[in-house]
Amino acid sequence: MSRSEEIIDRLHALYPVLIDLSLGRLQKLLGKLGHPERKLPPVVHVAGTNGKGSTCAFLRAIGEAAGRRVHVYTSPHLVRFHERIRLAGHLVTEEFLVATLEEVEEVNGTDPITVFEIISAVALLLFSRVPADMLVLEVGLGGRYDATNVVQTPAVSAITSISMDHMDFLGDTLEKIAFEKAGIIRSGVPCVTGRQNPAALGVISACAAALGTTLLARDAEWRIEPTTDGHLYQDAMGRLALPPLALRGAHQPDNAGIAVSAMRAWNPIWLTDRAIARGVATAEWPARMQRLGGALVPPPPWELWLDGGHNAGAGAALAETLVEWRDRPVHLVVGMKQGKTAEGFLAPLLPLADSVTAVQEPGQHLAMSVEQIVAASGGVARPGPDVRSALARIVAEEAPGRILICGSLYLAGEVLKLDETVPAT
């Protein structure tokens, strides 16, 4: 275990007895640290249920394609904790992370606080100390009371696709969840949203109107459509021809469009059409329809793919890709996290899969049991019980095609370790 992991484990002891979503604990700590949240480069704040990480990847790539230094804060990590904090283009070093963790731990003392709040304080402190041209800030949970919402004046906000998830914290209806996500909207700060369920869009629109904020919604203020050689993006600033997107999946044009719209709404002087086009063509984001090429991959003509989507909205998005994959057999390997609604995730996928295998990988955080996944599939899925065993049996018994491992970002992290594929530094 690394020194940074030891510190994070120790911080778990400070977790408040009464779990609540609030900003008070973090605001108090940030005050003791000199308010680093007020000393940041221009912030692009991203909330949503599905597509946040991909949108952040497109935003980062556009900024870097323009030659800018970009900070990024995302969660969770897949293999190493350091993936969560990117400083001016590079993952935070162990030395820098440990020093800042110890500093924040000492300042906080024994005050109750969540680990995510501590991590957010560390990230904001680092972002305030390292020069950069923009900060891509991903919401962890919800929006209104998420730790990242201590940032009061972002350059632009973005809300990706909203679906049912984290209902125990955010509410049991789409409208309630959308209201929490819309909590990142600020008066006078443009907010971009992609394709949404009408109920969610209604709530977001109402929140933006109440604040007198410009809402830029897909198919109203901006559009993105496929062409023979990429995509055509259009908004009030004009048309922009985009090359094929670097990130795979039928849902990625929505995420790319949100990123493009957000950057054009902010419109820093260094932004060019060339940087936008290059950015969407070069973005990288592990475990989002990622084709693996390491130790786990069966021999040709088999293909092995990985996606960390884990809720009903993600299942629907993956189903769109599976429809495009009907030229070859498709075999699903599914592992999920406890507390997720497996039935909702699996429902759109089961009719499109030639086989389904349930797995619980050793080391997978809070893994749902194989038996629970099989039950959620209505008995369609067969037990793996783990990834290697599942892959071996599929290759031995099924017609060659594509294998998609999916259902959990925690599973995705374990798979990347097995495949010996480490996210880029």
C-alpha cells in the first residue's frame, strides 16, 4: 500500500456519524486553508448521471489541443487514486499528493468530514497552487450539495444525461434527481445540457429560468448530427465540421456536443475550431467503450471491450451500441456494485446479447454477488464466476464475436489490472 493510500484509509475514521449531503464541513476546512476555491483558473463544472467522465475527457482534450494547461478532477479512479487529480496535463505525483494530504489532514484535525470532502479540499488546494488555463471539475454525487459545488463562479456549467441512480441520496423520481443536478447552475453563468428525458429537461429549464441563466440545450440551441466522415455541430456561432470521435459508442456524440457547446459558450480567446476538431478526435477515457489489447484478449477474430456504465441510463446507451454490433455475436460479462439496480441496467441489453455471464471479481469493491446478477437477469445469465473463467468458457463454447465486460467502474478497474492496461499518465 502506498503512503497516499495509508493516509486515505486513516481519514475514513473521521467520517461523520450522521451522513448528510452538505457543504458546511468542507467550507469550514477551505476557510482554514485560505479559500483555495477562490483562486482557481476558469472552471468548467460538469454534473449528470451518465457521460460526465467522457464529457470531461472531451473538454480536457480540446483545451490541450489548443496548447493550454488543463487541470482535471474526476472520480472514481480505476487503478490508481492519482487518476482523480490531473495537474496541468499530468497526473498528480505521489510525493505531491502525500504532502498535500498530510497538510490538509493536519489543518482539519479531528473534525468530522467525509473522505471525498478531504480529497476535494486536497484537489482544490493543488489546483490553486499550480498554474493552468482551465479546470475541468466533475461533480462526484448529485450537484447541489456535492463537494465541488463550493466553486461559486465557474466559466460555464454542463449537465449530461440524467437517469435514475443514487436514489437514496438524490430522490426517487427523475425530477428530484434533476433538481439536485441543476444545483450547479449559477446566475449569469451559461449552462449546457445534452439530450434529456423531458421531465429532467423541464426541471433544468425551470432552475435556469429562475436564476436568469442562459440554458443551451441540445436540439434547441445546439445540434450535432452524423455525416459520412464525422459529425456536423451547429449553434448560434455557426457550423463546425468534426472528424470521427475518439470515444466509441452511440452516446458519445451527445457528450462531445456538450463539451463543444460549453467551450463555445465560454469562448476563451485561445479557442479555435481546429482545437475543437482535434480535441474530439484525440480524447482518451479508459473503460468507456474501450477496446482492450492486453493479456486478457482472446485470439482473433475475437474482440474484447470494456465499459464501466452501471445504471439504467448506461444500459440504454450500451444497447444502442449493441444494435450497431449485430454483424457479429455479442457476449456480455456483467459485474455490478451492491446497491445498483441490476434489473434496470440489464433490461435493454438482454435481448441484444447472444450470451450473458455474471461475475464477481476478487478485489472488486462492494461487488454484487453472482447469484443476485443471475436473478436480476431472470435466470438468463450464467455464473462466471470471475472474469478469467467467464472469458475462457465463452471462447470455448460460443461463436466468435465481441465480448463486452460491463456493469461497474470498480469491475473495470480490476479488469484493467488483469489486462495489464494502466490509464495514461
